[in-house]
Amino acid sequence: MTTTTQLKPTLGTLHLWAIAVGLVISGEYFGWSYGWGSAGTLGFLVTSLLVATMYTCFIFSFTELTTAIPHAGGPFAYSRRAFGPKGGLIAGLATLIEFVFAPPAIAMAIGAYLNVQFPELDPKHAAVGAYIIFMTLNILGVSIAATFELVVTVLAVAELLVFMGVVAPGFSFSNFALNGWSGSSEFSSAAIPGMFAAIPFAIWFFLAIEGAAMAAEEAKDPKRTIPRAYISGILTLVFLAVGVMIMAGGVGDWRQLAGINDPLPQAMKAVVGENSSWMHMLVWIGLFGLVASFHGIILGYSRQFFALARAGYLPRGLAKLNRFQTPHRAILAGGIIGIAAIYSDGLINLQGMGLTAAMITMAVFGAIVMYIMSMLSLFKLRQSEPDMERSFRAPGYPIVPGIALVLALVCLVAMVWFNAMISLVFLGFMAVGFTYFLLTGHHRDAAPADAMLTGV
């Protein structure tokens, strides 16, 4: 078995677009409807548009970092270069938490979709089966994995367009707007707390698009392919998120869809009936959206484990590559944690929310901290390394990245306020990582030099 720690560039623009969109697209299939329970349809629409603004500004800014420092560590690499080892640690651990806790939520949604067709199938068992299948596919090689991601992402996008078309005849804006402000038909100041509480589920619409940065070392001509993939990706996702949410909420009583893992099949059922061929097609093809994100995030978390281990922040063995040039140990490590989370009933009681909602919220905490660190890194590197080669520069600097940073800070404050228990658990994970960091300085001293991190 080879012990090399260099990833091979094999991915083009279309593959990177598929990874960027595929990482996220499950957020259009489930998870977001939990936000209706807090904010109502109209309140959640406002929250989602603000979050979409944050993500659009973030991606246009984040692309500058990704193209200037095409590194498998993504945000870890940018923050380490900007703020040194401890800055890298914060961003790296936050990204790892995001990418390790998102897959169990998606796996449980895969189980819920399969349960629609096979009521006797335990969703947790189906979730574990999904882990086994897609960890294996990722281990077999990044080209195979990326091609598979492209196919399922295209199918998932097409299916969301089909969903919008099929339910359109049953759409009524009056249904969507009924009691749309936290249970009231009229906006008042009482609706505002619910809109802030719904932030994690609006973020779920776009969570993990930044994961394509972790495939940057495996991208061909990253300075050209990554900007194209990111910009087309965020535009694709904003359109789909808004379209799916509005169409699903206008076909009946939206309160029946709040807080379930399969809102699209249930929305379509209200229009075409339970036994319609359209309904069964949505369930089966809809699985592609969940699979695209699940499969893509496995790729993302494995590269984050790999990059942190290669730099001496995690056990060195996680940076080993197999004969297929994939970080197989890192893939397995994230899978073990995810499967354990699926069967961890203790999470169900966090904040009084269910397992899926708790995992989504935990993943979002990691994402928001990482977004803040990334934007701070962008500002810092503009000052400390003005001559760094930047083939893509954030448009509207400093206003555009400033908007992303301010909105991310607002999201973080709101999430801590409304999710105190989960924020403490998140801090606990960060503290464990920091303790390991303090005890293992000799691992970083022995790590191979990395020109992209040192600025050499």
C-alpha cells in the first residue's frame, strides 16, 4: 500500500459544478421544512432570502480564496495561512463538524424516503446501508466518485424541476400565505423570533456548497474551473431553493409538511394522489438528490480529515492513501462517527428536537464558524499578502465579503440564542480538538512542508 499524501488532479468544471450542487441539493428535498414550524411560510421565506444573500456574497468571496490556495483543506488552509496554526485549527475543526454531522441527517432522510415505498424497512438500517455503499464508492477512486456525482446531481436537478411542474396546477398563493407569520396571517413583532430561530433550516438549503473547495487539489486548472463551478452552482441552488419551497407550501395545508423528512412526496401526494406514477417517480428519483449530497459530503469530510492529518492536526494515519489514491482511512473514520450518531438516541433530546433537526443544527454551527473564519481570512490575506496571485478577485470588495461576514455573525448569535444546548455540545467538540492540538505539537513539527500554507 502506498504512503503518498499527494492527491491527483482529474476533475473538470462540470465535475466541480456537480460536486458543488450535489453537496447541497439534498437541502432542497428535506430539512428546510422544519423552518416552517418556527417561522411560518412567509417568515421562513424572508429568512431564506437573507441567508441566500449571505451565501451569494460568501461564494463570490470564497472563490478568491479557493483559486488562490487550491488545497484539500479548504477553509483550514486559508485560515492557517492567514492566522497561523490556531486559526487553521478553528476553521478545520468547524468544517469537520459540519461535514461529519450533515451526512447522518441525510442518511436518515434516505431511510425516510425508502420507508415511503417499504414501510417495513427501518430508516436507521437503510441509513447505515447508504453509508456502506457510498463509502465504498468513494474509496474506489475520485474519478469514479465524481462521475457518479455528476449523473445523480443532473437527475436530482431535473427531478426538482419536474416536481415544480407537476404540483403547479394545485398551487395557490393563498395556501402558501395562510398563517404564514409564525401561525398568524398578519406580520407583527411576535413573528421575528421565529424567523431567527429558523436560520439553521434556511442555511440547510445551501449548506456545504463550499465543500467543492476540498476537491481543489484534484481539479484540473483550478483557477478557471472553480470560479465557473461555484458561480453557476450558487445560482442553480438559489433558484431551486426558492422554487421548491414556494411550490410545496402552496398545494395544501403547509403545516402538514413542517418537521417531516419527506415534504416533497407528501406535497405531491396532495396534488396527484398517493398511487400516481408521478408520486412513485418522485420518491425513487428524489433519492438521487439525497444520494448526491450524501456521496459528495463523504468526499468532503474525507478530504478534511486527510488535510488535517497531513498537517499534523489529527493522527497521521488518516492521511494515508490507498492504491486508488483515495484517503480510505479518512473515509472510514467519518463513517464510523456518522453511524454512531444515527444510533445515538441522546441527541434526540437536545433542545427538545428530533435526531435529524439536531444533526442539521450541529452541522450548521460548524458551517457558520467556518464562514466567519473564511471571510476574516480573506480580509487578512488582502492586507498581509497583497501580492499573492489571485486569478479571481472578490467583486465589490470589501462590501460583498463584508455583507457575508456580518450576516454570518448575525446567524451565529441567533443560533446560540435559540440553540443553547447544541451550542455547548459544539463548543465541547471544539475543546476536545483544541486539547488534542496542545498535546501533539510534535506531529505538526514532523509534518511535510506545504508551500500553499506557508506562502513560500
